[in-house]
Amino acid sequence: MKKRYFVNGLIILFSVIAFFLICKNSMSYELKVLTENSGENNYLDKDGKIKGHNTEIVREIMKRLNKNFDIKIVPWIRGYKLAQSEPYIAIFSMTRTAKREKMFKWVGPLHATKFILYKKKGSTFNILSLEDAKKVGIVGCYKGDVREKLLLSNGFTNLQSLYGSDANLRNLKKLISGHIDLWISSDHIAYKTGIDSGIDPGEFEKAYIVKKAYVYLAFSLGTPDYIVDEWRYTLKEIKDDGTYEKIMMKYPLGAKRITLKPRG
């Protein structure tokens, strides 16, 4: 009996592998791949090229699937709306939340992250809870971002949200100049925004770690399951053979953000 189950299991396994191999080599489809300018994940370098560890991972998946889709940087709100309204859309890097769970099809996680409230170095106030953060003057946010939505869902009424690809830089400058009291961001975004703009990361500091989260590649619901499955399976290959870790280790904060588990 056990032997029969074992043989059946092998048959199923080989059938799945064969299916994905067929998908890689023969299935033809078009896909819009969208991202935003956001920290080490995905960003425009000085030559206007899209870089970042998640960009590298997505390109490695496409390479193994014999695909060569263009990756386009768009404002997050626009990409987010497209991924909800059109089929054949892939967007990264998206934090997976309970509210978003049934809105997209997920491939990942690509990395782990932390949502952090930052303050100007030397600020005398202490933030020990979200309730404390509600009492400061202004909290800077990126409009439409998951971190802004998190604070809104927790009853914040002192938010100042900025829109656009340079929103993180403008928020950081406002923080340093004292025009806002806190800025909610993620570790990699804050660090890279400072470095790229010539602002010493020592000029601002963590005030409060809000939560840990996991970031994914998200597909629109109108994207066929076989496409999502082959991307998911190929990401697993990349993690299993060590390519994922090699990519992550190339970035200053990458080692802290590696996650090999299929779901955080």
C-alpha cells in the first residue's frame, strides 16, 4: 500500500514538473510588468536604468522562462489600479496584507521588510506605541502606500501624504528640516533615499518599529493561473539553487531581508 502511494506521488510530481517545462518552452503570452522607484527593491539609477534586487529576481525568472517583458516604472497608485482592473499585469514590490489577499495572485515572498517610524536625530520625543505617534505634529507618508493605509486604519489624523516618484526624498527632506515630526517608511527605502540624495543616514533615526511584513510580486486576478504557477515555481527554483541569496547579498541591506519560506 505504501509503495503504491509512493509511486503515485512520484507520478504526480513528474507530471507537475513536465507541465512547467512545457509552460516555459511553449506557452505564449504578453505581460505588463510594473514597478515603482522605491529603495533597494526597484529603482532608477543615474543612467535611467531600472535596478534593485527584486528587479534582478524578476529578470532572472523571465530569463528562465524564456521571456523578455519590459519592466516599467510608474507611480504606485497608477500601477496598483491597473493591477486591479486589467488582466496580464504583474506588479512589484507589493506588501501582502490580509486586505489585499483576495485582490491579487501572489508570487513570493521576495523579501522581508520592516515598517518604521523615523525621526530627526536628536528629537527629544519618545515613541513607544502608535498612540504616541498620533500625538506628534505631522507624520509624513507616501500617498496610496501600504504604510499610509496602515496608519489610516489605526485612526491617524495627523498624516501629510505626498504623491510621486520623489515622495520619499521630499518626506526625508521635510523630516530633516523639521517640517514633519515623523516619517513612516521601510528600512531599505530610508537608507537608500538618504544615500542617493547625499543626506547622511546618521541625520535621522528609528523612532518606532511598527511591524514586520513580507513583499511579493503580485498578479492581477485576470492573469491565468498557469502563468502565476510557472512564475511561482521558477522563483522556488531560484531560491533552491542559491541564486536568490547571491542576488540579495549584493545589496547593503539584502542579507537582513532574505526570506526563503514560501509564505511569511
